[in-house]
Amino acid sequence: MKQVMLILAREYRQRVRRPSFWVLSLLVPMAVTLLYALPVIADRSGKEVQEVLLVDETGLFDGGLRTLPQLRIRTMPTLEYARRTFDTCQAVAILHIPLLQTSLPRDAYLYHRSATPPPLLESLVDSQLQLLLHTAIAEDVYGLDPSVWHSVAGAHIRLHARDAATGRDSLVKVKSVVATLLVALMVLVLILFCHQVLRAVREEKQSRIVEVVATTVAPLRLLSAKVVALSLVALSQLLLWSALSGGGIALVRSCNAERFAAADRYLAGDALASRGADATMQYDTPTFIPDEALQGLASLDLTTIVVLFVVFFVLGYLLYGLLLAAVGVRLHPDADALQYTLLLALPLLALLPLTPWLLLHPDGWIATLLTLLPFTSPGAVMLRLPFGMPIGEVVGGAVLTLVVLVPMALWAARSYRKHLI
């Protein structure tokens, strides 16, 4: 046992002292924090007030375009004057509505400063132009009261997809993004760490160190020490990633406490429909609804995600680590280790092209089958976790992986014993 602990300690120290270990330990949490912060940054940038210079040669829209919380309209007398002002002010675009021979304009032009027009700005301007044009047609052609037409045409209904059992918003788009990131991270991390097992076995066999070790340590103990040591290295890095990523996420939430608090209140509260004659007032003073991305971030159960990620990473690492160790001890010194790693990890890699289809059917029989199969279980669980999945399938995937680990360990030990030297 003392010899096994010495081998284990040597392997662990050797891996942890490498600069790549600490570089990855810092880069991955930074990437996770940035991904978590991107929706908040996008939400903040989308709430900035944008000024538009209006040149309305028809007179139809002058005074009709409303100033909104994200849009400020500034009327200009001519297009030339607007262009001169545009060069010296902070306006983001010029809206030009030329006068044609027809009574109603058919085209409007938005001259933007950036490479592409801001999507929110274009949407706000376009929706108001359409509404005012329809109002003018209703008044001039059909003789309808403009105020009545404006209140009716401006009304709209928001469609929210909600779970029938819990009543919570489904947030499918956000969950799909999170699921894609989780399965990609699980696949890449497993391949990265399991490839280290294959390389370590081949390096020691090629350097003939294993011949010296084999004279004092049984092959099964040597294999156990190596796999456990590399597992501890992987767990250490996962814990560092979890701690640093958790700190980064906590920092993002604390710096945007009001936005996340609003999202939490919206997710916890019941949406009530307004009725009666005052119903149209909600379109002039709409109820604040947090961005869907912020709702999705607020709804994530990070504790469950981290715990299950670690559990299935350990199971997947042991399974693929033993498989790669058994194959690595058989390989010729000139063989390409990376090719064999990718070949043996094909069941995991197959999940990546299947992800778009599985996101459409997260509860289908194929998704369930991939969850229970040991070689695809780690990635399939991560893909389905944001959508919610039966606890029995999670436990079933873990138990079946443990069952397969026993014959895999025996086969790896036999391979070590036979091809060690």
C-alpha cells in the first residue's frame, strides 16, 4: 500500500506542477464568468437611450413618432442640415422620409453610423412608422377616429410558454444555450483529461520506467495508483474551476443585483391579465418584464448543475480512463495517441452533432437511451439537465456506469499485466 501511495503522490505532484494546469485553472473560470455576464452586458447596452434625427418631408410623421425610454426623436428641417448635425452630435442615425408625388410615402431611409443598424433601434423605428402609416390610412381613407385606431393597432399580446405542472416560463431558448454549453464542456473536459491517461501510460512504457516499477508493484496496483492520481488531478482542477467560476458569477450577480432581483420576482410571481376598458393602458406604460436571458440565468439551479457535473465527470473519467489505459499499454510507440483518444471517445463526440436534434426532443426515447448508456451518459445528462429530467434516469445512468466500470477495470488490469513490459 505504501508503494501505491508513493506512485499516486508522484503522479499527482508531477501533473499539478505543470504550468498548463494553472493556466487552464484560470482561463476556464474566466470564460464561464464572461459567458454568464454576456446577457447582462447585452441587456444593459440594449437599454441605452439612442437619439435619431428625423427629416420628414411629408409632414405625416412629424410629431407622431414618440420618444420612448430607448429612443429619442429630434426633428431636423432638411437632410443637409441633419447630416451636418449628425457629424457633431451623439445621434446614432438619421431617419429620412422623402416627399414623393403620392399622398402617402412608400419608403423611408435610416442612415446609421455603425457598420450595421442597431437591431433594437431599427425595430422601434419601423414599428412606429407602420403604426402611423396605418393610422393615416384609416383616417384619410376610411374616416376612422385616429385615437381609437391608434389604441387598437398598438395593442399586442405576449405569448409565454409555461410548464403546465409548475406554471413557470419554459425559457426554451436560454435552456438550449445552457444545455449546449454544458454538453460541449463535458465532452471536451473528458477528452482532455482522459487523453492525459493515454499519454502517461505510453510515456512511461516508452521510457522504460515502468520496467523498474513493475519489479516491485503489481500491475493492478500500478494501474489503480495511476488512474486515481490523475482522477485527483482532474477533481482538483474541477474544484478550482467551480470555486473561481462561482466567485465570478457571484460578482456578476452582486454588480447587477436589481436586475436579477427583478428577474427572480417575475419568475416567482403570477402574471395577471388586465381586463376591461383600462386594458389598453398597458401598452402606453408596459409592465417591465426582464429579458429572457436574465430570467434564464436567474432560474438556473447552479448547485445541482455543479454537483451532477462533478459526479458524471468522475464516472465518465474512470470509464474512459480505464479504457484508454488498457489501449495505451498495447499501442506501438510510434502510434498517434490523439487519434486513438478521439476514436475511442466517438460515443461522446457523437453527442455534439446530435445536440440540435436532442434539444427538440429532450424527453424522447433516444435521449433517455443515451442517458442510460454508460459511454454517453455524462454528456446526455448535461444536455437534458436544464430542461428537467426524472431523477430515476439520472440514478439509472450513474448505476449502469458503475456496473460497467467493474469489467472495464478487470480488462484494463489484465492488459497491464500482459503488455506492461
